[in-house]
Amino acid sequence: MPQYTHSYETDPNTGLPALKMGLVADDPADSVSLAFAPTQGCNPYSFQVGGREYMFGAFERDGQKRIMGSPILYPMPNRVKNATFTFDGRVFTFEPNERTHFMHGLVQRAVWDVDEPVEGESSISVRTSIKCVPGTPMYERFPIENTLELVYRLEPRTMHMDFTVSNTDAVYRLPFGLAIHPTFNVYGPRESVTIECPATKWMEHETQIPSGRLIDIANGPADLRTPKPISELELDDVFFGLERAKPQVIRYHSLGKALTLYADDFFTHSVIYVPKGMPFFCVENQSCSTDAHNLYAQGLQDAAHLTILEPGETLSASITFQLSDL
């Protein structure tokens, strides 16, 4: 039976309070650990398997301490064109933080509530949550009462992220998208790290704002149905048509390891960001397109894949990271 650990610490790289949680297996290669910052959106900035760090996590740049890790993006993942959208006759406006646009949602730097970790027979888990209710900064910008819950659960070589979104508003419908933004380390030569993304479509865009046109993947900038080395890629693009039966896979050939990203069918989109020459890259499961609310308003429901919950409705979906040997 595995042994479990958890501790509340101050992260030495950022000075932020952190919860660190681990599963120590009989075989050290199966051991797994997680660290996240409750005051920074419960961002899991450390994910280690067998003692190896797969997240590009906390670091300092230009005198500022920052966390990359895997921010949770909700209720509008990625960019909102011109920092505004209209839904059910109400106009929602945000402060631009990327050119004229607003990006990465409302919870990634917010303070979340965190329960005590729970140990099971083969896993350790912790429930985290954030409520959008009157009197909170989130509600001031997005006045629809709702709750996002995230349970992190560790098993050998595996991290599960179990999400639940609840529309707790008595009046308004809840339009939302949900995504993760994991920033993965590069190990070995760039030609030895490959990405497989079995999407069927690429989303045409102008400077990362999708037009809504879905282009056959063979005519896009990269057909990742066949794994491609990151040395051949320079991407910041949205891909569409994903399903749990065909997960995205990152292969570290120099390590002899594969990291599989299983995501429920709810997560139809992926943003893949591969900057040239950087020691990281991103493979981001999303439930919707970039700028989903505006695409939905244009009648492009399939491309947008915006989720709408009626008052009192709840939706649950999961993403799993699992390491295996090649």
C-alpha cells in the first residue's frame, strides 16, 4: 500500500503559500507528487513522477517571482476579443491585459478554498473550490452566481483533475468554458520531444483570435495526428475535434517516457503553444474555443462549444495526466 504525505509550506522560489501532496509507492518510479498555490488559483505548479519534474513551475524573471505551472482558466479560457462579449442581452466587459483583449479568465490568480487532503486505499486527494458570489471580485466582473470545484487526486504515476461547475444563480444562465494551461518542461534535444494531438480540425485565426472557420487538419499549420517533434513546430493555435478515446500524448524519447493527457469528451479543443527556443511548451485541453462567447453570439455554436448551464444545473468533467514507459 502506498504511503502519503502532505504539508503546508512557503514555496522557496516565490514566497507563496503552497500545499504539497505526495504518494510514495513501493517502486520509486511510480511515486508522484503535486504542489499548488491556493492564493494563485490553485495552480499546480509542480507535478513530479519518479522524482522528475514535468511542470515548468515557479521562477523569477526581471526581479519578479512568477508561477507558470498549469493555471485553471475559467469561465472564459484564453482570449476574449476586445475584452467584451454579450450574452442573454447583458454586456460583460473586462480590463484588457493582452493587447486590446482579455485573457485567461477570472480564477487563475484568485484565492481558492482548500479542504484537508483525504487518504484512500490507493490515492490521496484534496478538494478545492472558488465561489462567484456578490461581494467577491469575480462577481463584480461576471455577475452570475456560480461555483467551480476541483478535486486533485494522485495515484501511482497519475494525477486526476475532477472538475464540477454549478450554476447557483436564481435567475441567470451561466455561459462558460473551462481549460487547463499546463506548461511542460523540455528534456533532451528538442527533436526528441514529440506532441501528438489527434484533432480533426484547425481553427483559422488572425493573431490568435479565431474566425470561427474550422479547417481540415491536413490544411492547417501542423497535422499532429502523427507525433511531431517540437523542433519542427512553432505554434500558438487552437485545434478542434478531440475525444477521450484519442488522447493527446507527449513523448520524451530521451527519457523513455510518455505523458498521456486523458480528457473527457467535454474538452473538445486544445491550444498548443510551442515557442521557438524556449525550455517549455504548452498542451492545453479546453472545453471551448478561444473567444468562445463572441463566436457563440455570431451563431458559430459548433466552433465555439460554449457550455450553458440553467439555474441550478451542474456539470462535471475530468482530465488525467498519466506517465508511462515507451
